Amino acid sequence: MTIKSIFLQWSVAIREQERLLDDLAKWTDVNTIELSDIYMDWDPGVSGNDALLSIPNAEGITDLRPQLLGESQLNVLLNYMELVRSKGFDVACNFTPLFVCLPDESSMACVDVRGDPVFFSHGFPMGCPNNPTVRRYSEVLLREVVSTWSQANRICMNHMEYPLWADGGMQELFVCFCRWCEEKAEKQGIDFKRVRYEVETLYDGLLQDNRHGSDPATILSAGRVMGYLIRHPYVASWIKFRLDSMTEYVTDLVQTGRNVAKESNPDLKFGLEFILPSMATVFGTDFVTLSYMFDWMTPKFPDYLPGTIIPKVATEIASASDGSWNLEQTMRPIREIFDLGPGPDTYIPVSNPIPDILYLNAYDLSIPARQMKYLEPIVGKVPIYPYLWLTNNDLDHMRGKVKAVRELGFPGQFVWCWENDLSSAAVKAAKGVY
């Protein structure tokens, strides 16, 4: 079945019940409802302390004292999934174990190049795949979701990557240097201290105030990056180490899920949601190697990447140039390295608060086509359903995104939107869009 999915926050789903499902059935082609393994409000600024795991028990991680839904609350969620299925929709679980739902538990977090733990914006530790406690937490969470979410058809394994949000600064992109990574690397014969030195040198170099008279397009060009990696092989070995570590983690986790599903839900399918294809390897996701163990793949084309993450990184780099570089100059070569297109001449800041977005006109409709060269190794070998974002209620832009992926041969998609996109009027207005 072709997947046409939409993500619903639990708060909206439980409040709206049949109304929303009936509207989606009437006005859209959506056939799958994606729900989170964490019961919380995903809007930025909401504390992770309000988050609860959507499972009945946590045998195997009780020492971590996870916060679970009570039996009555869980039954509400399970009954909602039955309602979803009765309305003809599939149920997909958005499974995010590396957003560790143990707020402020720094011992499970990735460690950046400066030695600090990395947290997601909601206060969740960004778990390291080499940390045995993170692996234990992930396996227990998946086991419980698979065995409890009996109405689920699909498990969407999401954010199987190292931190990319840079909420606390660019140093958060340079991970992981925890004791577990060091121990594993040393066992593999990798000089981890030398790796850390070269990675720290790379980080410092990006922020050095030595660019007067230099063009950002030269300093940050793909050729310069390639030359740097050739001259600094330990940085290249660090990238490879991250890839191998994440691949091992995901492989073991998928096998755990499939083993449990054999007994409790044998028709359950597993898919991988991964960041922009050109960027995936840099952040640790070897989607080509992993594709062979999944039932479908979902590359993301998110507005927040060109509209928030790259601007944040570019602002930090430009600020170190003592005013010789501006934001647009700095963003352009970064966008070109990752095939996001050159971007607009002038970025338009958001006038009203929008979750995760700083600039409205940063997403270019050519992005899906530009990314196809990176997806080529898996095209035709596994079903592919891109992930798209409905931003700022801009249905015209969303229509262009859907058109772009249809022209590339993708028959379906996953969609992320926010609560104001799910009123009766908003869903009706989306007729013919997705």
C-alpha cells in the first residue's frame, strides 16, 4: 500500500477524536496516522518533564526511573488507535529512542568536543548509540511499543543520527566524545585522543577570526572541505566511526523489534526516517547500508534545515569573522555543499512565532530533485516515501513540495504539520494537496 501519512500530536488526536479523522478521510488522501512513542506536546519551549513514555511498564530500565503513562491514560491511547483503524487508517509509531525521555539525565547524553553533554530542546539527552544504558533503554522501549501497540501497522524509526540542531551552539555538532565512544574506538585501534584533537582543531578553525579578505564561498567550498579531510585523516576516521557505530545500533534495534513482532504483531512493518540524504552520512546515518533491513525508507526534506539549523550555524561562523561576512554570504556555500540550492538573496525573518522556523523563504522547491543523486543507490530497491513539512499554513508552498516529489516518481509521503493546520477549515482547505 502506498503510504500517505500525517503526524498527529497526541493532545490533538485525543481531543479531536472522530472529527479530525473524518475530516482527513473526506478532504485528503491521508491513509496513515503517525503517533509518537512519547506522550507530550512537541511545540518548542515545552519542558521535557511533561513527557511520558507511551508504554505500560519498563522492565529492564526501572533503575532509570522513566515516567510512564498510567494504565487509564494508556488505555485512552490504545482505544484511539482502535478508532483510527476502524476509520480505515493505518497506525504508525514515530519511534525516537535517541531523544532519551529522561530529562536532564546527562550520563546518557552524547558529549561534544568541549566535553559537555548535548540535550535536545525539550531537555532530552541526545543519546549516544555506543552507551550501553542508551542501548538498553532503546531496546526496552521498542520491545514495549511493539508488544503493546497492537493496532500499529508500522514502526517509523526516526532520528537515528547524531545531534544536528545546534541549540547550544555549533559545538554540539561535533560529537561524540563520551567514555563509551573512546573505549570502543581504542578497541578498534583508533587513536581517539588524536581524533579528538583534529576534530577540535576543525571546530576551532571554523570560528577563527582570520577571514578578512577571504570569500566564504572559497573557505567553505566542497573542494576545500575535501582537501581538509585528505590532510586530516583522523577527522575522516571519526566520521567513519560514527557511521559504523550508528549502523550497529540501528541493526541491533531493528532485529530486536522484528523478533518481538514475530510473536505479538507479525505483520508489523519497519521503516527508517532519515535527515536530508546529502547530509545523512555526515550525521552518522548510512541509509544505503541500512536500507536492506527496512520495509521502506523516508528521506526528509525539512524546512527547519535551511530555515533554522543552517542559519544558526552560519550566524555563529559569520560572527567570528568580525563583520567581514554576512549571514547570506555564509549560508550560501553551506547550502551548496549539501545541495540545498543557493537560497534567496535576502532571507525573510518570521514575523510571528512558528515552531522550529527562523526564515520563511529558505526552502527551495528544487531540493527534492537536487537530492536524487544521493538516493540513487536505493531507488527501485526499497519503497521510498519522502517527509515534507507544512509550514506557516502555506498550502501553496506545500502543493509545490508534493508536486515536486510526485514528478520524481514518489507516489506518497509523510507530512508534519501543527495544530492550527488540523482544524476543519484547514483540513478542508488542504483538499488536493496531500
